[in-house]
Amino acid sequence: MIGSLKLKDKSTFGENTRLVHLGREPDKYYGVVNPPISRSSTILYDSIEAYSDPKTEYRYGRLGTPITKQFEKAMSELEGGYGAIAAPSGQSAITTSLLAFLKAGDHVLIIDSLYPPVRYFCNNMLARYGIDVEYYSAHDDLAARLKPNTAVIYMESPGSATFEIQDVPAIVKLAKSKNIVTIIDNSWAGGYLYKPFDHGVDISLQSCSKYIGGHSDIIMGVSVARDKEHYKPLRAAANDLGVTAGPDDIYLALRGLRTMPLRFKQAQENTMAVLDGIKNHTAIERLFYPALPDDPNHALWKRDFKGANGVFSALIKSTSKDAVCEAVNSLKLIPVGSSWGGYESLLQPQYLEKYRSANPWENKGAMLRFHIGLEDPDDLITDLRCALDKLL
């Protein structure tokens, strides 16, 4: 046997060891370390009987090829679930998961601090098809918001931009008592820093464009089901909607899994150093990062997560838009860009007054979300301090 095939019982090994080997089957490919990219639409059979056999593993490229199955198996093992679907984007993984468990006439509870494009989907698509969408704040009493037709509770923890940590075990306990499906966006943790299935969540999904890919060069998502009961409707929805991911992106996502623990460790180390270097700057009103001891979400983060990543937000004290633009534009190492989780540092302005309804955003200062990459933290601190000084 070669390489990964020796790990028959992967549960006996540490998670970092398993991540090196998940989704690899070198014995099937003449000892090749990484699984070959399966670019195929058509699958050939040697007989009508083989084509018609319901147990045939590969039928058509859209429904999966060997590399698709290897990635889905790897993600299922990483998250501790039953089965997964690979999607062409994080947004697609989210919308497919919601449509798998919702129908006309249902009521769905959606976390207010979620990835903004999901709000557009809920307000436009779900509402159009007769689904009652209600937003809730991270620490709301959800028992008071449940209705007889509540079918899904959708979580994102930490939440986008403000990084609220939800009490997932408490929400799941409530949902199970009412036979409600729970879905969580686990992108922040990459399936590594946090394990939703350990807390009873039904569906864990994420954007692979973030820390799984790790190099800002893929658009891809994944959704993992905790058990067969939830996997079957998830898979059916993906097939019916034509949801599939391209083989080249899947290859890069599998490759990213190998180094993800190292990148998470460095991201947290760099981010804590940067925050320590700017936390007392008088231009900053507040920092949002649950790993900070004084963050209001720190206790829940420490209870449930085994680490943090490189994403934080800074609320700038109220000043003119022109002054903020001048400061941001002066940064040499932190360009403006969407997404996060790559090797480079980024900044994105947040307009939360447009994206919060359950808990309206009333702060007047500029909200800037940062992703800290793998640059030297001292260089980033110097760059940020020079920019922040322009706001004084």
C-alpha cells in the first residue's frame, strides 16, 4: 500500500495528519501524490447493463467525477459529517442548502449579521416563492420567534463584519425540540477551527474561496450534511439545480486543505500582533475580533473554537468620508478588495446600515474590515499607523 491507503482508521490520527491525507488515493493513480484533475462531461460504459445499473458511481460529469467525490469525502471527514456537495461558489452552497429544506409557506429564521448576498437571495428569491423570511440578532431569544411553520434556522458564527458568536448548542437544542433544520455558515472556521456537528447542527457549509483555497484564486463552496437523513435532500437539490464545481477549482481546494492548519496558525499570530500594535490608536473607536479578551463575544468563542483567523473589523471614530478615503488610499500593503482567507492582506469598507434590520446599525464612524495575510506584522503595523495618523 502507498501513502493514504495505510490510514484505514483515520480517527486514530490527529487532525493535521488527516488533513494531509484526506481525499488522496495514490494506489489508484500509480502512486501519484495529488489526485489527477478529472475534466469530463461524458462517462463511457462497456454495456447497456453497466450504464443502467443504479449502483454505477459515475454517470455524468455534472453529477461528479472522481476528483469531485474525493473532495466531498475529504470535507465530510474534516467536518465529521455523512456526505457533502461541492458547489461553484459559497453563495451557491448556501442557496442550495436553503432550497433543500424550504418550501412555499414555510418560515425561516435568518441571522441578521450574515453574508450580505444571502440577504438579497432571501428578500428576492425566497420571498417571491412564498417563504416567510425573518431576521434575528445573534443573542435574541429565538423561542419567542418560532412559528408553527418554522422550518429552518440559519446561522453564521462568527457573523460577518461584527463577528458575533452565536450560542449554537442552545439554538440547536431549541430547534431539535421543534423538528427544525439548522444550517450554519462555517466559512470563518474553515471546518477546522469549529465543528458544528459536534453541537448537533444539521448542515455546515462554507466558501472554499476563503481559507480552504487560501490563495485568492478559486471561487467554490461546499455544503456538508451531518447524517443521511439530511444528505439526501441536499444532494437532490444540488442535482435538480445543476449545482456542480469545476475540477480545477476542486483540485486547488484539495491542495489548500494540506496547508490550512499552518495558515490559520500564522493568520491568528499575525492578527494578534497587528491588533496589539494599533489597538490604542486614538482614531479607532472599537475593534471587532472575538479572540481579543475584551471582546464581548470572547467567552463563547473560547468555549467553542480552537483558534481564530485573520479577519477583524475596526470602527473608525466619526470623521469625514474624504478623510477616511485618503487614509485608506495611502496604505501601501493593504489594498481594497473583496473576500479574505488568502495569503495577502486586504481591506473592505462595510456599509452595515444597508445590511442590518433586526439590529439596525447606528454607528456613525467608518467600519473597515481587514484580512491580515502572511506579510511581516511589523510592516503592516507601520503601514496602518501611518494611515490612521492621517485621521487625527
